[in-house]
Amino acid sequence: MHPYLFELASLMAIFVFAIVSPGADLAMVIRQSLLHGRREAIITSFGIGTALMMHVTYTVLGLGLIISKSIYLFNIVKWCGVAYLVYIGVKALRAGTTKIEVESAPKEPRKQQSFAKAFGLGFAANALNPKAVFFFLSIFSTVVHAHTPTEVKLGYGVVMATALISWFVGVSLFMTTPKMRAAFSRASKWIDRASGVVFIALGLKLATEKAM
């Protein structure tokens, strides 16, 4: 397998756990779908995906600078990343079944949201999440080689954003039915446990990394 394909596969194996785990982004998409309809939920999904690309872009550009200029800054970021990954891993392992609570759909449809508002809700929900900073720094510094070209790293980000948008579009289309929501709620405990193991292992691996 080509090294770049192996890196991408490794990134996606980790990232899939992150995007399917119940969280603020998922709750936002479900709420949009129930309260405003599929159009708004899909637009919100694209807002979340755009924010993800923002995180990837500054991670790729900034991480290269950290590695090349300062071993001390690299170690600060690395140990913050280790602490964060182990923290969310332990938290996920200790979590019980997650119930996604959203408001019930109104009896009468509400006024259609503007594109800008629906997009902005998704973008802000993801972009203003401080955990995303350490998440992307952690997985890129662990899985992606420092000498991988910047354009390839940005390509990884495009694939990740596409996967995230596809997932949330699927949520917009299918997760509003009572049967599907109940099934996802039952499976959330096992999703949390599996992702917890992955994040802890990733944190331990990151602890052994050294600046180039």
C-alpha cells in the first residue's frame, strides 16, 4: 500500500469513531432536521464540514512550523494532546448509554431558515469547539509523517470533511424517524467504549513521539 494511502486509512479509522460518537454536532443536525427540515439540516452539515477544513488547514500549516522551529513548543502541544486524548478516552469508557435529547417536532412547520443562518449554526458549533484544536493536532502529529507534503495533508482534510458531511446528510435524511433514533441511542454505549479504547491508545502512542 502506498504510504499516503496508509496514512489516510489510519486517519479515517480514527476519525470515523469521532464523527459517529454522539456529541454537539450530531445533536445540532438532528435538531435542525426536526425543527426546520432536511434542507436546513443538510446546509448545517456543510457548515460543520467547512469548520472542519478550517481546523485541518491551520493544523497542517501550524504543526509544520512547530516541528521545524521549536522542539519545546512541539512538546507542549504533544503533551496537551496526550492529556486530552486520554481524558476523552477515559470519559468515553465511563459513559453510559447516550440519549440524544432534542425538541419534539412542531405541529406546524416553522419559517424556513436562511442559508446563511443554517450554515452559520453548523460552522459555529464546530469552529468554536476548543476540543477540535487538540483533536486534529493529536491525530495529525501521530498518524501523518512530518515530511508528508502540505497539499497531501490538505487532501486528507478534504476526504475527512467529505466523510463528515456525508454522515450528517445521512443523519438529516434518516435519523429523524423514531425507529432510527432509538437504534442509535441503544448502540451509543458500544460506540463510546470502542472510541474510548482508540483514543487512549492514540494518546499513549503520541507520548512516544519526538519532534523531527
